[in-house]
Amino acid sequence: MRRSIWRVWLVCFLLVTLVACDLLEEDSETSVSDLPSISSDTHELDDIRVEDISVSTSGNAKIEIQDTDISFLFVAIAEDKDDQLYVTDIVAPDGTVIYELHNFDDDEFSSDMFTETMYGDGEVIVYLPVAPQFGELQVGEYEIKLDSVYGDGIKQASVVIRSGPVSEWQAVDINMFVVSENDDVADMDNWPDLEANVRTAVDSVLNQQQMRLGELNIVQASDTIINKYAQIDDEDQEKLCKLMADEVGLQRAWNIVLVDELLDEDNNPYYGLSPFPGSTLIVARDTCVIVAWDIHDNDFIELGGTIVHEASHFAALQHTTEEDGLMFDIFTDTPQCPLNRYDENEDDSIDDEECGEAGGASNYMFPTSADLQELIMTNDQGWVLRRHPTFYPVMSSSAGG
């Protein structure tokens, strides 16, 4: 039976004020002058390898992990792009079954590490490690077993493996593909302000866990693309990801498509839309994050806050609590906001006002945030991001300080 929801994409409707304009005040723990500079050697690192993975006729894929490896991102693509591909089992090198699907149609599975069934429309993505309480990657062979609704098999499987260490400062680059008719972002004269404010917002979150924004590259889409895609719905994400990939290529970066308006099927506006997790350095569908400009009311700082939130979904971070108040992330240091405790207005959902700081509303991965002066990234969230293959160690004499 085919599912009605084809892919796991996380959206944000109500991300009202992610970061305030006073983030550069002098009492900030990490000022811009304290950040380690990034040397020219940084982008010549050999800490990433991309490998093609053979998949048996029974759907088994095996990934060999070495003792210096810290993360892997596995992508399998179905023979039929409309087929639903799903993971049935993941077995660690020591023989532990860390994910087991019991019934795909009924969404029944067993796992301490994963909170949802793992499937996708035309492709499926697996990222490890997911949280520090489960430890680093094991050395040896991980086995991932795959199946699909149509049963037409796997066209291609690849893995991006990153090796360590992660003791020093880490950085991530951003490519921004501007698909906008609004002069505030479409006019290149405004790009210095756009870059400066996005950098401020992103660094205000990343710096808390010794990470920073590296290069921020802004690319203007063609008039043809802008005319067609400046206002889109969530069905256009695959087309935009491909258009951006055609423009910037396969790079080790967060790829952000900036449109004017992003709407759901009921014409409700999104702030942003991201795959969970996304794919990097591999030709696939889910290679970008889409963020809308108009809903941010000409606020570059707020835009930057949405970017770091959505891009963290791309890098395998969940909301701390979903808006239904029933689902939570797997971290041990992020507060939860359960519906039965915090739903004061009894509307079967939670928000930042109901949850407050005690319920995690100050965390940057809370689904709705308003009027918060500083957003928090916890140690566990930072632990996962620092290992993600989009990040790289900062090669600098001041790195690690």
C-alpha cells in the first residue's frame, strides 16, 4: 500500500522571531573578533570520502567504517523514481539491530535511535550517529536492508563518510540561491547587508558549540527561474533543489534556496522547508533547504535564524517537541513540552508561550518561537552537528580556542 505522505520534510509555519537584533552586543560570550579565521588549506581537507555501495538483489547494503570515521550519510535511490523506498533493518558491526521495521503500512518499527519509519519517495537517506548517548560510530561493517513498495529494486546507493577529529572549531559554508522578485534580496547592492545579518544570526547559534559560518556564497537565479519559482508550493522543492545543484554543483555546504513565498496545499505560508535528513555531495532529490523571504518582513536577522533552524533539520536534528506535543527529539539535554502538561488553551497543540523556557521554547530547534532574545543550542545538538559531513574543521592557529 502506498503512503499518502511520500517524504519526510520538516516545515516551520510560526517561526516568528528566532533571533533578536541585539545579538552583537558586547556582552556576548563569543564576539566576531574571537572567531577563528579560516585558512586557505581548510577546503583541501581529505576528511571526506564518497563511495558507491553495492546493493544485493535482496536489498542489502554494507558500509565499512574505519577507526577514524565519525559519521556517515547513506543515500539509496530507487529504480523507479515514483517508488517508495524504505529501510527494513539497520545492523551495527557488533550485531546489534538498531532499527527494525515490523510493518511498513502500519508504521510499526523498533528502535532506540530513530523516532520515525525511514522511507522516501524515490530515495531514502540514513544518517549516523544520531545522539551522544548512543556513542560514536562502531568500527566495522554496518548493514542496511532496503525494500520498496513496487519492488523494482535500487538504481544507485552511495555513502558520504567523514573522518575526525572534531576537537577543534568546526565551520559550515552556505550557498544561497536567490529566486526572488523582491529587491530587498534580489538587488545585489543589498547583498552585503544580507550576508552580514545572516552571518550574525547563524553564528549566534553555532558559536555556542564551537562552530561558525564559513563562506557564504550568494548566487542569483536566472530571470526564467525567478519568474516561474519565486512563489511556490511544497511540491516544487525537488525542481528547485535540482536547479540549484545545476548552478552550484555538488559542494560541501548547506544549499539554501531563497524564494519569495512558500505555501502549503491550503495556501498557508511556510517560513521554511527542509528534508530530514538531507543529502550532500551525492546526486539526489533532497539536496537543499527552501526558505521564504516575504514572511520574514524584511528582517535579514530573522531570515538567518530560519536558515540555521531549517539547515539543522537537513543535518539530522529534529524539533525538540513537535507542535502536537506528542513527539520529541532523542536528546537527553533538550527540555520537552508534552501536550497533557502545557496545552493551556486546549487546542491540541503547544506553542512557545505555553511551553516557556521550562518547556524548551528557548531552544533554536523548538518549532515555534517568539520574542526570544537568545536561542540555545544544547551540547547534544552540537555533538551531532559537529560530526555532520557538511561541517569541516577550521584550519587556523586560533582554532580550538
